[in-house]
Amino acid sequence: QQPVQSPQAVILREGEDAVINCSSSKALYSVHWYRQKHGEAPVFLMILLKGGEQKGHEKISASFNEKKQQSSLYLTASQLSYSGTYFCGTEQSDAGGTSYGKLTFGQGTILTVHP
Amino acid sequence: EAGVAQSPRYKIIEKRQSVAFWCNPISGHATLYWYQQILGQGPKLLIQFQNNGVVDDSQLPKDRFSAERLKGVDSTLKIQPAKLEDSAVYLCASSRGPRYNEQFFGPGTRLTVL
């Protein structure tokens, strides 16, 4: 089931902050965040695992509320280079309670940073 | 290290024709993914390989799409016959393993079906 991202779009001035949310109706093993610039491939930002472990870029921060099946990506002191579409990908268990790491991506949040 | 390679980058075909896409993952990456990304949407997983075995193809339209990963390295995705709704970017990605690992995406193949 596809996770829901909010907001759909956000416009910032350089230096401003933003929060992008990702919500699932299914229990999650992990949440992955990617950024995609126009015409380019998605680029990895962060993985958040059950139990609190995180892997990703130092300048990116995010949270994962396992009980609510929600994740938030925090973009602080935004730069022009932050512009792009942000996708969360969620890893859910299958009907048998296992996972092979399949990610289901949300519809994306378009972030535009202006000078 | 070299990234994920894909070819061709662009392809235009008529509906009912066939097309094939090729992907060469990062060396040593056991897991390979094919995604379909329709304009304005997030990537949708079509098939996931672990070495040369399929671990998930639940969203692959098997009546027209097929994929293989011979010898656990390169992979080919084929569409036969193509429909108008197949117009999309086809992304190949690879990772060291199937879970909790960063996926590295290739540049994609933009397919237009007329």
C-alpha cells in the first residue's frame, strides 16, 4: 500500500526550514528517503529502521515513529541545492510476516528553494 | 566506483512493438531492481532480483513484461507488446543486499509509446 506524503509541494526561501511527512497504514520495518532532481535519478538520503537506527547523510535529519507508522524529514537552513522532489519509500512485511526489502514509494513532495 | 549503467537512455516506439532495456549494476551488488516511474509519480517496483533469483515480481504485468538477470550481474527488461500506458521512465537500481541498504539508481530509460 502506497504511503502518503505531505505536503505535496512546498516553497522556501534560502535559509528557511521545512518538514516533509510520510504516513503508512501498514506496520513498517523501515523508511527510506530519496531526493530526485528534474530529469535525474533518485539519490539516497537516509534509512530509518525499527529500533531507532539510522543510516544516511550527516546533514539530513529525520524521525521514525514506529507506533504511528510515520516518518518526517527535516530540512533546516535550506539551500538552493535542496530543490527537488522528495520520496519516502516504506518497507512493509508481506502476508507471511516477512520482508525481502521491497520499497513502496509515496507520490513525492516537490520542494522549491528560492534565493 | 562506477555507477549503475543503463541503455538506451531514450526510446520511442509504436504501440504493439517490442522494446528491451539493459542494466549493469554496481560491481558486487547482489540485489537489482527495476522500477517504472510515470511522470509525476514515485517509482513503482516491477521486479527485484537477489543474485539471479526473483524475490518479488508481484507488480510486473507478466502478460507483456519479462525480465532476467543472467549470471547474477546484468539484467534485461523487455516489453512485448507495448501499450500507450507503458510510457514512463524505467529505472534500474542496485544495492549490496535486499534490506537496510542504500539503493543506487541508474540514469533511467525514457520510453515513449506512440
